[in-house]
Amino acid sequence: MNHILALNDLHNRQELSPTYDPWDPIRSLQQHGRHVLTSVEMTVSNLCNMRCEHCAVGDTLVMVEPAKMPLDLMLRRLDEVEHLETISITGGEPSFSATTVRDYMVPLLRYARSRGIRSQINSNVTLDYKRYEQLAPYLDVMHISFNYTSADDFHQVGFAKANHAVSKETAAKMYERMIDNARRLSEAGVLVSAESMINFRTHHKIDEIHQLIIEMGCKRHEVHPMYPSSFAKDLPMLSREEMRAAIEKLLDTRDKSVWMLFGTLPFFRCSTNAEERQLLARLASEPNVTVRNDPDGRNRLNVNLFTGDVFVTDFSDVPAFGNIEKDRLDDVFGRWLNGSLAQAIDCHCPAASCCGPNLLVKDMYYREDNFLERSAIIE
């Protein structure tokens, strides 16, 4: 691996911002004229100290996990990705094991920094700060989930699927540690991005959640509708009208100095619903607001480091498309793009900078719609 950046190049790297979000597949699509693999997500743990009711990968969580694939193999596969721009590390709680932090996460982040690519960790940041302090010097984005207005909310949501009782006192300590860790990481120069889901619990108080996220020192607030699937398939589903109302409420009350990133929205500029189009027009005109196209299957693959299997996403029922023991990741991505499932959602609207719905959104709301036959309605 010969990806060595001069020190001054590291200092001069473009800052992540509403005008520079390398996770958005629209960038690589515009640059290359087609979808290419620019992002690789790695599942490094199936352990977690929480059991959130909305967890997308709750079915995979275990108490004891098997050995992982050799790190060197993963690094060689990353080295082969021609247009790699970002990596993401996820779980479970990826930092649950100190050994995983030391032997996998730190080396992966150092690799990314040496190659000049951006990195993100998806974590609940409820463990001792020393665990995250090892990662901070090499990390670009710490992505956390924050859907609470109090420690009681955290207790109710975060341990809803626990197989043993967790006291309110224990949960409250974890809640305070999460807030303190997020603040300290932000002060250390990491972009702490707090994601809130619009769901049956949060849609009426998303403005209160936003205010707490600002007080935590987070530099970005991500907002995604929750789609009941996999582990969370039994949760109540919001209507598109309720989602739209929650977003409008948030836009009316938000701190305009903080980057708001919306993603996985079920709204499109080709919609016949005028109110949904008006919301998208407002999102496009608001300062420090972006709408990210979903990376899964557009510019990103997920690698399960326990099996080596390569997926389009870490929580889909779609089977693996390859394995890093025998496949190059660019080849796996090409195999996915040439398949009928990918081609069914392979729409791109330059007028709206839109890549269309992902698999979850299409299945939930647009099962009978052919987006390849639709065009943006730009008022």
C-alpha cells in the first residue's frame, strides 16, 4: 500500500460541509457518468451494550461473536477499489470490544487517513471516553443515533429489546456519558453527526431533540424517516403526511447555523403531490440544508468482516453478491449493477440531482411505480 499523503496535504483537506459530502452518490455519478464504487462500509462487531427498538441490525446481535476475517485481507481489498473516497465502520456497537478498536478500527482509520479518504464510525458513544480517544485523531465523522428528550426516553427506546432488565439509573448514566462523549469528541475536532429518525415516538418532538443535539455541540443533525423493517418491522409506520409535517416543524425551529442533512426521504420532485414537491423546493433553498441520496447500492457496499460476505446494505434481505476471500469489490459492485434489482431502481434525474428511491422506500411506498418513466416537475 503506497498511499502516503504529505503532512501539509492532510492539513489542507477539504472540509466536510453542505457543499462537500463525499458519501452522496450524486457526486460520483456526475463525475463518472455512471454509478461507481466510492464507499465501503464494514461491519466489525455484532456485539452491543444496547438493544434499541428501532435497530436495523438487531437480528444479528449476539452475546459472543466469532473471529473476524484477517485485517490484511480487508486492507488489500480496499486498496483495489479504484475510486474509493470514504469508508464507514459499523456494528453492533463497533467499539464494544477494546481488541476490535485496537486491532481493526484504528488500523482501518489510519489506512483511510494515509490514503486521503474520509472515514465514519457509527456508534452509540456510551462507553468510556478512552475508547473513542484512540480513534479521534484519525476519524472524520462520528455518527451517533439521538432520538431522545430525556434519560427516560433513552431508557425506554434504547433497551426495549433487551433480554434482561436495565435499571433507569444505569440508563441515565449511559445517557449522560453519551452526551459528554459527543461534546468532547466535537471539541477534539471530530464532526459529530447526530441522526434522528422521524418515527411514531419522535415526529411530534423533533424540534426538542434538535435543540438538545445543538447543546451537545454536534456539528451536523441528520434526519431520516424510520422504515419498519427487519428487527423493527413491528413498529408503527408513519404516513408521508406525518413525516412531511415533522420536517416542516423542524425547518421552522432549527438552528440555521448547523448543517441539517436529510436522507432516505420518500419524497421526489417527480411526485404528483404538490405539497411534497413544495417541501423539497424548500429544502433545496434553505441555508445549511442538504438532502443526501442513499449510498447503498449507488456508490457503497457493505462487507461483513466475520464471513467476508459483501452486501448492498447491512440490513437488507438481499443476499450477498460476493465474498472478499475471492472477489474484488469493484467486481462485486459491477455484478450488483448488472442485476435486475439494481436496474429496477437505477434512475437519475439531473434536474433534481436525484438518484430516486432506495430499495426500502420503493418497497414501502412505490412498489407499483416505474421511476424510469417519471420526470421532475420543477415549478
